[in-house]
Amino acid sequence: MIALIDYGMGNLHSVTKAIERAGGRIRLVKTPEQLKDCDRIVLPGVGAFRDCIGALHQSGLDEAIKERCAAGTPFLGICLGMQVLLSRSFEFGEYKGLDMIPGDVICFPRTLPAKGLKIPHMGWNDVLLPEQAHPVLEALGNQQCYFVHSYYCVPDDETHTLAQCGYGDIRFACAIGRDNIISVQFHPEKSQAAGLALLESFLQWNP
């Protein structure tokens, strides 16, 4: 059973359909109690950092997610669901994250539009994998994935960066993780064959 965190925003329908197509069974989770007997956790993300972290805190899911991850439950964060793992974000102010992976979430430089690059970074782009790719990310091969974001993650520890993406002269972490946690900045549910392959790998992953 896959716990899909429902914090009141996000593209739950498309993520649900993608995970089901990959072979998973979904439970929409709104309370900590609903997490207890789930095998894996997926935190999707659309919206503002402050609203997401506020909703998780209000429901108690912030601490419940931390507890389940500490116990070894495989976790996948998507887009904003990746960003809230970090220590803090500077989106519309400064806000504390879950601090499960130390680091900051910062905006693309405002100088990019003058160079012909729009903010948000939106569309298909390469996912640059290291020679020894994470087992969940290996399935991506050399395929592109679909991005929509104005902010990106900067982990304090470079070993937490599992893949990168280039936008203009900026190279940023597009996948981060440690132990049983993996998160991606792109949207697997919008990335067609590549995204489906990643979700299938996550469902089979035994960290």
C-alpha cells in the first residue's frame, strides 16, 4: 500500500494514476494514523512551500513522516515534496522545512530572463546522472523529464545530490536523497515513459 500524502493541494489525481499504472495501490493519507500500515510514502507537490509545510504541521503529518522515514519506510518526494525535506526555503519569505536533508531552497537568479531564460524553469530537460546512479534513478537512462519550478534545492552535503540538471549557467540538484529517502524536482507523472520507469523502480526499491 502506497501512502500518497494529501495536504490539501497538489496534483493528486495524475500522481495516483501514474503510480497505479506502475503497479502500486494508493491510499490518500490526511492523518498520521493512516500512515501506520503503509509500505511506502509519496509526497507530491504543487503550490507554495509555506502552505505545504503549514498544512503538514497542522495535521501532524510532518512528525509522522519523519518517524516513518526514521523507521526505514521508503519515501519519494516530488517537486515541492522534495523541497520541503530541506531545512528552510526563501520562497515568499523564510520558512523552516522538515530538515530531513540539511540545506536551503532558493530562487533561480533574476538575471536569467535577461539571458533569454524564463522563470519558472518549465518543460523537458536532461537529468544528469553520476556514473554510479541511484537504483531508483537508473531507470531514467538518458531520457528527459518534465520540470515546472522557480526554486531549487541546495543540499549542504553534496553526497545528498543524486542527479543534476542544467538551466542556463545554473546546475542544480534535481534529485536528492539518503538512506531510504529519494526525491525529485521533476514530475514523474508528467514525464511519460521515463517517469513511469522511475515510479516502477521506486515501487521495487528495497533500501
